[in-house]
Amino acid sequence: MDVGIRMKIELDEIKAWELRGQINRDSYCYMYELERYYELCTIMDRLEDTVVLLNSFELPSTPTQFNATDFISWINYADLIINCIMRLNDIFVKPNNTTLFQDNHIAKKQRYKKPFSTKFFGKYYKGDTDDNYFKFLRAMVLAHSLKIDCKKFCNFTNKKLAYTPLVRWNHNKNVIEITYYVPDYSIDTQTIELDLTCVFDYIKSRYNYLDEIFDYIIIEKEKDRNAYKQLYKEKLSNLPTNFQEKLSAIERVYHENGDLDAKNGVDRLSYHLQWIQNLISFEHNSSRNKIDIFHRIIGVCVDDIAKSLEEQNDELLIDEINTGYDYQNDKGKFKGCVYEINKIHSDYSFVYKFEYLYEEYFEKVKDAVGFYFEMTDDMSLEEKCYLAVIALCFDNILSIPKLKQKFPIDIQNDLESTYGIKGLS
């Protein structure tokens, strides 16, 4: 390498983003334990940030750099990347009786996923591994280190303490010179002349372990998914026949065994369950036969929720009738007042608590609601909003043939006889 040439490592930043995608794809192995959740969030954040930062480092930081303070900073960030990869190995790879890094706790009869290479630093030591030697290097140049642990790194210091006062660039600025003292009677000074390309290649190699870690994330998530399938099958095996008791039992099981969002009641299914509770507990003053049809529809949706939990299937029937913010049905009665019905539907009992603006919203949707329910002057604003929400559910079912067919034939017949044999077509 010529004097004055400065080097940058080139790590694939997309891999760090892909890690977040793999972990965030669902909540398995991720959002069920608070400590695991925080640890993985930290790994994802630190890895993304540190890879970008490390790619921006130029070594040496100036062509005339002498003291290798820039390398000391660089290797600390590089060590953080290695620690992230090692921890991901602990979480996702080791449970499958293999490892990408040496681990003396894994039985020798188990086959290591990777051979423990000496290809990057082997010329500097004998009888150990590149991974341990990198940790030794990082300990040697640590900014606040005066001496290193002779027990932890005994293979590299002849089982003696090592004091590490000097970290310098060589004349050509492509080699780090680490000078250290071993306190024996020979008063011998040792120097490691560390080729920077060896360190770069080692970091790239270990960072590329992410490709295999992705495969193990998928394996662990599927194992976790199957475990929760079995759990819910056991917990929901003997649900009450009474609708209200059944709904309460499903809510209890879900909130006790769901992920962190479920336990905090802030996920999609928790919203649906609260939505159902509000609707079925409200006492309507009119249209009892139509409300009864709606309760039967909700009963089908609740059974579907239980089945979906047992199968760990995210495709919920309730999503299709309870469109919330997403009503975009150009064949339905509400196509001319999409914003207003979405606003009523999403906020009717969670945010604004029937404030005066609902009068303005309802004025825009009253004709569509009037197709499904007879409106009277003495109705409260609260009842109007509930009827608007129920009308939207009827609207979705009647105007979407594939959705209607997911309900029992008796419900289909009752809807059609109430609103016309062809529904909204």
C-alpha cells in the first residue's frame, strides 16, 4: 500500500435493514418477552447505525496520522458489530444445536456450523481462533485499558499480564503497531504489527454471517409459532357456549398469552375485541331484528377469532367487516362519504367520545345509514354512531360477494330478505 492511501471498510448496509425485516416480520421470538424484545430492538438499532458509521470511517483519518487514536475508535465500533452478530448467534442459532462461533458449552459431538478459522489472524498466534484473537486485539487497544486479563487471553501473552501503552501507525499507514510489555525478568517489549486488511476481512466475514442467521431466524420463528398454536388449542379447547362468556374467555386467554402489544391492549385484535364488546353491550331502542342479525354476524366472527388463534393465522374475518380506517368500497352506499364514515368508525368510542363534530360527520353519512336503519329524531348521537358502524358492516357484506359467502346461508338469506334479494348489486 502506498503512503497516503486511506482505507474504508465496505459492509453491505442492506443486510442490517434485512435483519430488521426478518425480526419484525411477525412477533414470534421477538415480542413475547420484554427483555428479549429490548435486546433485539437494541441490536437492530445499533447494527444499522454502526454499519453506516463504520463505512464512513477513513483509516488513517489523516495522511499524517501517527498515534492510532482513529483505529482505537474504529475497532470499538467494529467490536460492537461482532457483539451483535455473536448475540444473534446465541438467540437464533444455538437453540438448533449448532453455532457460528466457538462455544465450549455445546457438546463436542454437535457439529459446528462454521470451522473456526485462523485465516485472518493465524500468522499472529497458534492454537486459538480468529474470534478470540480479535477480542484480544480490541482489549489491547481499548482506550481506557492499561492491562489486559491474562487468564482470558493467556494463549496470546504466555499466561502473563500485558500492559499496553502504545498504538501507532507504521510509516506506510497500512499497519497498526501495538507495543506492549510483559512483566517478566527479561523485561521484554513485544510488538504486534497488525495488517489492517486482515482486520477488515475478518469483520466482513463475520458480518456476512447474517445471511445464515436469517435462515435460523425463520426456523426459530416457525418453532415459536407452532408452540403458540399448541398453547391456544389447549387454552381454547372448552369455550363456553354463552356468547358473552365465550367472548370474555377469548379476551382473557389472548391478553394473558399474546405478545407485548396484546398484553398492553394496543394491537389490532385487541381493538377488534373491544369494538365487539362495545357494540354488543349497547342497548338499541329500535330495529331489534336487524341488530339480532348483526349479533349473529359477530358470533361468526368471534368463532373465527378463536380458530385463527389456534391456527396462528392473521387473516381474520372481523378485519373484512370492520374496515375501520380503510373503507374504500366503491360499490357500497358509503362511497360518497368515505372520510366521514371512516372517522365515525375509527373514533366512535375510543377517542372523541361523541363530541359535537360527530353531528357534522353524521350529516354526511345519514342517507347511507338510512338505507339500513330507520332513523328517528329522538335517537341519541351515540346510537346514531353505533348504527352507522353496524350499517358499514352490512354494507361490506352485501356489496362484496366473496365476503358474504363466508357467512352461513341463514345469515345470507336474512340479510338478502331484509335489504333485497340481490343485496346492493
